[in-house]
Amino acid sequence: REIARRARPVLGDVQEIIDLAASSKHGLYGTLRLGVPSTLGPYLLPYIVPELHTRYPDLKLYVKEGKPKDLQEQLQAGDFDLLVLPVPITSKEIAVELLFREPLLVTVARDHPLAKKKSLTRADLAGESVLTIEQGHHLHEYVRTICEDIGATLLRDYEGTSLDTVRIMAGMGVGIAFLPSLYVRSEIGSRQEVVVVDVSGLTVHRQIALAWRKSSVNAAQFAGIAELMRDISAKKLPEVTVIR
């Protein structure tokens, strides 16, 4: 089993070389295995995949979700070719191309006292109970840091297993939530139980990156995909700030 595990990156690199030979004639070609966290993939990929397919019609994309730490380990083991995920990415064996900054938006129950204010300040959030997704997601660490900064309380006993569960608990008044703007665009626009409130003097975001093994023979092509993703994001996702 250990031998098979160590062989995985080698076998993966052999397949990359085969696909690279085809790519030199036909553009990007073959199957790319893409890992993405559940807090990002469903809300970003619907905008990216159609244009990626149009640009590279001979490219197939196999997508699997996971937690960021697990995804990075699986990338290094050869189980994935690419990752799209929030930073930080700490391994020196992984190449990182920053794509964009995505705001985290304050979401509260419609009948929450904060929902009645036109604009909030940092002081309004001090002492509030804050919901977040379970540990293992970078978003958990982002929100924990925010709570420490503004003097809010992170509800560790009520961590959600998904962004949907966080939203549902926020809608029931269990606490307030900092939710990614792409999720808000996708899932909250038509919801009645929660509202997004503006906070002056507090801008928080997460940075999203494309990552691959530095040893990959497709590094130049992957950098091209990163640039395409930036172009698509700039065109279709006004919530985010593209990083070039």
C-alpha cells in the first residue's frame, strides 16, 4: 500500500507528459483532476467551467470536494492536478497563483436587532455571537481572526458542517455569520430568513488561489488557466477583486 501511495505522483506525472504531448498539438487536452473546498466550488465553478470548456473543448474536468488541508495533501500525493482554494498554502512543493479577493459579508436573521440599522460599525459587532463552519476549513480560521479583532464571540459549540447550515442557524437567530460573497450571491438573494448588512470601517475578505505541484510538466498551461480564471472573474463576478 505504501509503495502504491508513493507511486501515485510518478504515475500522475507520466500521464501529464502524455497529455502535454497532445496539448502541444491541440491546446489543453485530456483530463484534469481538480480539488476544491465545498465553501467555494459550487459558487465559483458554474461561472468558470463553461468558458473553460469553450476555450479548451478537448479538456475534461474531474471535480472533487474536500477540506483544504486534505486537498493539499492529496495534491502532493498525485491525486489531483489542480486545486482552487483559499490561502494560506504552506507547502514549498506547491505553486500558487492568486486569483482574487472575495469579501466576507455580515449576515443576520431578518428579525435581528442589527438588521434594523442602515449601516453598522465595528462597535455594533463587538460582543455578538458569531457562527462559522467547522474546523478544517480556512474560512473557520478567517472568521476566528475576525472575532478576535472586533471583540465578538465565536460559537464553537454551534459550528456548521456546511455554509447552508451556518445560514440556517443565522436565520434562526443563533448568531450572526460572515459568509463569502459568492455564496451570498448564489444562495441568499431570494431567501427571506436572513439579510446582509453593511458594516462601515470593516472590510474582510479571503484570498482565492489556483495551485499545482511545482514538479508538474503542465505548469505553463496551468498558469494560463489561472489567467483565464482571472479574466472570467473580472467579467462575471463584480463582488471580487482580481489579483494580477
